[in-house]
Amino acid sequence: MKKQWMLVRALSKTLTLASFTRSLCSSSTTTPTFALKNVTKSNFESALGDLRRLVRDADFVAVDLEMTGVTSAPWRESFEFDRFDIRYLKVKDSAEKFAVVQFGVCPFRWDHSKQSFVAHPHNFYIFPRKEIPVGGRSYEFLCQTTSIDFLARYQFDFNLCIQEVRSFEIYTRGKFSGISYLSRGQEDDALRNLHPMYEDELRCNSREARDTPVVRIADVLFTERMKNRISEWRDGLLLNRNHRSETQEVSNDSPQQFQTIFFKMRPALLLNGFTSHQLRLIQLVTEKHYEDLVFVREKAETSSVHQLIVYVDSRNDRDLVMKEVKDGLHKEAEMKIKAAVGFRHVIDLLSSEQKLIVGHNCFLDIAHIYSKFLGPLPSTAEEYVSSVNKYFPYIIDTKILLNANDMHLPLKKKSSTSLSRAFSLLCPEIASSVQGPGLGLKPRVKVEVQVDDMRSLNWNSGAKHEAGYDAFMTGCVFAQACSNLGYDFKLHSPSTNLANDEKLQKHINLLYLSWINGDIIDLRTGKRTAESAYSNNLKIQYPRIVFQNIALIWGFLPKIKAREIRECITKVFGLNSVSSVYHLDETAVFVQFSKAALVTDFLQLKETLERNNDPISVLHPLSKLLEGGNTRAATYESYKRICSSPISEVLFADQAEAMRIKWKTESLESNREVETQENEMAAFPNSSDRSELGKINRIIDNLARGHIQDDEAIDSSYTCEAQLSK
């Protein structure tokens, strides 16, 4: 019945495909719809062999990734008030917590004979399956429901990624599953632990046999019977030393249980059909009663384990046999580790060929590549980019190119700057299924697609938001953007490295760390780029942020809004004392003061009020903010500490509580460290003329008398509020 149902499905699919093909042929314009190259575990080896040649001949390689999520908690989203180093920490958290399930690789080669690029889109399904016993616990990763819904909406095949697919077309080909991988660090650890691991295994097997108790009558009878059978076999060998090849199976037992074979040119007794307990008893008998016999376990070519009793001529021969067994296990395990490297072979290929790597808004993609296939992500952006540059010296972000040229101004004016929009506007002839007027740019760069033996200049796989197709779109956008910058591919030589072209060099190794905020990181230095054409085109939404002026407040009652928090603070420090209030989530806000000194004043005043708990403190304007007894506050550096933690509670207040963050744990000198990290930060005002305790006492005395601090005492340059809660 199952086969009949599959035949019906296959026939239905064939008829549908035929109908679809006829409709295409009847139209005035025929667009080939052959699929891009999908690569799973079953065809990975052959695809990798072809990819080596394609990458070696390519002028550049476009990449794209599909992940199981982006942010592990709402407060880990990218915000306007995130400092440069904190943006990196949030990307690091994302790359460490989520999995890559699809990896798109598309080499592009310029074909002089046809004056067009030839693209080879590959779509790799990968899955972090643990295939070797070395390395501790299995992989774990998070899934974000919005990301999974997004993939499902575009018909992402989770079966191909995780386990298997069975359909009429591939029913006889066995299991298709995602390609596993090891990072370089994991491979090094596995190889380093290989020798002691198998030493321990051999010792453990021998110890288990010696420790096996022989107390049951059945065990006693079994061991005696095995002793007799082994002695019979051994005596037969000794009687026929000159005719070993004629030795027959032991009599009076099933030939499936005892079979004489040769193991590394030595006669051996192959044991079949015994339980693990019985095998330990046989090993115990062998080691206890026979000096010229040795019990060994050997991995067979079929991956099964053979249990043998091997005859040895001497103690030296025994040691030699054990060494050969151990070396065999070691070599077999080493080959298994090499095989488990899996998809990382593709990353090694891209790194070794030193080709120009092209991505679209790809800082997170590169972080995933580093985390999954190279090693643990460094703790700072400076260390990270230094390491990335060693493996991939030439990376270019198409968003950088699009934002650097006035010809792409229509893209900048759009609220959406997605890859698909850039593709439809810059490459309308290639994106035939996407409606778009184009930018009217001349000349157009032609791109021909080749998948195995199929090749077409007018192709659309219909696989939007598959990593392989997105990599193809990225490469097409890059090629057209290069042409718009003045690069003439007709003059391009295969021996010329695109990364060395003077028109592109100033854009290479610059990636958007935050597209919304215009933060650009230079992979050569690890620093933010200076104000440039890239960020000048972006609308600055909020007042200039001075991080040393920011206090982090969390844990207040849910009923208190940002507007009320501002009112509480300004009643104490003056109307112009607060520049802006930003919501981190429903449990936390950032308050930007007009002066850095006010951050310290606020934190110390809060501490004093909570410690005193007297009538004056209860009537204090800040009492509403402190109501409930769970309100916490800290400097901006505490925010950095929290973002660097691997913990990811949903609410920020729970996160801070889990880390036991309190403002007193932060040195007041930390604000001065901020000054060295951001050029726009102001220095601390000099407050040596009065003690902190004196300031607090004066504030409380004034409040007790009904006086409010004069606004003119607060010299503020910022008067507008960026964001208020409803």
C-alpha cells in the first residue's frame, strides 16, 4: 500500500511538473527553473571535489547563512545606545547560542568568451551532529520561533538538515542528512586526547575482566567449559605448528561460535554469538591460565567489533600484538575524526584559496563561521577581527558598496534595504521573477548560472531565502555594484585579484556592525571607522549619546513609566539634568544625564536613601522609583558585564539578578575607561571642592525644607527626550 501511495504521489508530481513546463514553453519568455545544487551528507564528498576546482578558478565567492535565531533575549537586540564594544558582545552571544542550518556558497568566475560571470550556487545543509565520542557533551543550541517560522514560510526542508528525507526520487538512495562538522579547535582537542583515551580503554577492558565475579554456578560451569575449549584449540595448534593453515574449527561447538582465522599473521580464535558478560569471562580465563594467548578486540571494516584470542610465541610477541591493536584503534579513530571534520573542509578551502569573500550585511555571518568552524570567539572585537583577518584577509560587505555610491541613492531612500530589494533594483534582468523598475544603470553585468551539466543565462531557481540562492543574489549585487563604481570586467584578467583593485580596496574589510546606527568595523584594526560617506547618509534618530553620562536602572515596579522615572530624577537634579530615557525592556531603562558627575550623584543618593529608610527618605521624590525595594542602578560598565555573560534570561532584571550585579561592585573609575573607548565622550567634571557626602546631605536638607535644586545649576547641552514608554 505504501509503495502504491508513493507511485501515485510521484505520478501526480510528474504531471504537475509537465503542466508547469508546458505553461513556461507557451509563454513568450522562458525562464529555466532547474534547482541550485543542494548538498547533504550523501553527496558531500563529490560536491566538495567539484567545489575545490570552482573556488580555485573563481574571481570571488559569495556566501550566506541561515540560522535558527538571532537574539537569545529581547534586551540583546541591537539598540541605539549600544556602545561599539557591546554591539560585538551581542553578536558574539548570538553566534554562540544559535546553530547554522544552511550555508550558501556561490563561486563567480568571469568568462571572457561570453563576457559574463558564471555562477555556481551551492546550498549546503549542515547540522552539528556529534559523530565522535571525544569532546564531552553533545552540541546544544537555541531556536528562535520567529526565525524557524521564517524558514518554514519559505519551505525550508528541516528533514534534509536534521535526519532524512524519503520520497520516490531518492527512496533507493538511503538516508540524506545534514553535514556535521568539527571546528579546528575541536579537531585539535580530539586528536590530542586520542592516545590517552585508547590507553585507558585497553586498561579498562582488562580491569573489567579481572573484576568480573565468578560466583554463580552458571558462570563457573561456563568458565570451565571455555577453558577446555580454548585448551583444546591451543593444543591443536601446538601439535600442528608446521601445518597452521590446516587448523580446523574447534569441534563439539557451533562453528559460528569458534572459528580459526589469522590475525596479523598469527593464528587466532574468532568468538561469535557471546554476550558481553560471557566475553569478559572468556577474557578472564585467557589472561589467568595462558601466557601464550592474548584476548584482543578489533574493529572490522564493517564497523563491527571482533573479539579474538590470539596465539603469541613469546612475551615480546604479546607486547607487539597489543601495540598493533592499539595502533590500529588509534588510526581508525584518527580517520573517524578526520571524517567528522565534515563541512569545515569548505571553510578551510575558502580560507586557503584567499579569495575575496562577499556577503550582505555579513558581520553576524562571519562571527558564526568563526565560532562554528575555527574556534571560540574572542572576548573583544579587537582580538576577534585580528583572528578573522588571518583566515579571511579579503571580505567585502555589499551594503558598504551600496551606501558608498550616489548611483544607489534609491536604495538608501527605501525603508527596506534587504538583499532581495537590492537584487531586484540592480539586477532586474537576472531577478526576472521580481517586479522592480531597476535603477536604469548601464551597462548591465551578465551572470550565467551553471549547476552540474545545466547552464543558463536566464535562470531563477525560485528558492528565495535559501542560503545558496541568497549567496547567488549577493554575488550578482556585488558584480553590478562594482560596475557602477567604474570597474570594467571586460578588462579583467583571471590572474588579477579583485581585492587588489584600487576602486575596491578602500571598501574591503569594512563591515557594518550595526546597519541601523551606521557603526562600521574595520577588520584590519578592530576599530570603528571615522565619520564617512557610509554613515553620513543615515538619519540620526536620537540625540548624541555620551556613554559615561548613562545610568542603568532596573527592577522597578512595572507600573512606573519612563516619563515618571524622568520626573522623579529631574525633581532632584533639575529639569535639564536628564537628556533622554531609553527603554531596554519592560524591566529596565537607560537614563542619560547631562553631566557625567550626575551619574555618581544619583547612584550615591539612591544608596543613601535605601540605607537610611527614614521619614525624609520616604517623602523623597526618588521614593516612587525605589518603591518595592527591588530597584537597582549601575553605571554603563555594568551593562557591558551583563552583555558579556553567557546567561540569557528573558527579562533584563532577571539577568542582572542572576549575575548579582550591584552598582557598588563597579569602580567609579570605570567611567573614565569609557572616555578612552569613545572619542566623543566628555571628561569628568572636577568636583574636588566638595565631598560626595556633603553633596548628598545638602540635597536631602534642601528637600526637607521644600527647596528644589535650581535648574540653572545643571549645565545641560541636551534637552530633548529620545524615547518614552506609552
